[in-house]
Amino acid sequence: MDKFNQIMKEMSEMKVEDRIKEVAKKKEICICNGCLTYNQCARDNKELLYCSLGKSSACITKEIGCICPSCPITEQMGLENEFFCTRGSEKEQRAM
């Protein structure tokens, strides 16, 4: 099992409140707000952590650049994809 799938398995076994805390910790180190693709609408709606939570609900529709590969979460979670804000979470992209 690769790193990403191991982390997903561990998170699925956590209590809901522990999973919420883990997501909050990851949001603190998320660098989405420094990306050229990240826009004012996403800022206003406090959208972050697309790699885990999925693509932007309505704010981000155009890919301008991607800094996902340089995000600390990419290494921590063993992510292989990018442009999570427009293409979906790591899990969603792996399923395609």
C-alpha cells in the first residue's frame, strides 16, 4: 500500500472529531492561497486543502499555474497529482 492510501486508511479509522482536527492541521500548512490560480472568491470562501477536500465549489474555473508539487502536504501524504482545485482531490484523480 502506498503512502497516500495508508494515510487515507488511517484517517478513515479515526473518530470524526480527530479527523476534523487533522484536516484543520493540514489547512494550517496548506499553500493554496499562494498559487496564481487561487482567486479572490476562493479567499473569501476560505477554500483550502483541495488535495483532500476536492475541487473548488464554484470559485476556481481556470488553471493559471500550480504550486501543488511544492506544497509540504504533497510529500507528507504521497500525492501524485496536481491542480486539485479544478480537477478534484488526489482520491478523485486516482479513480479516473
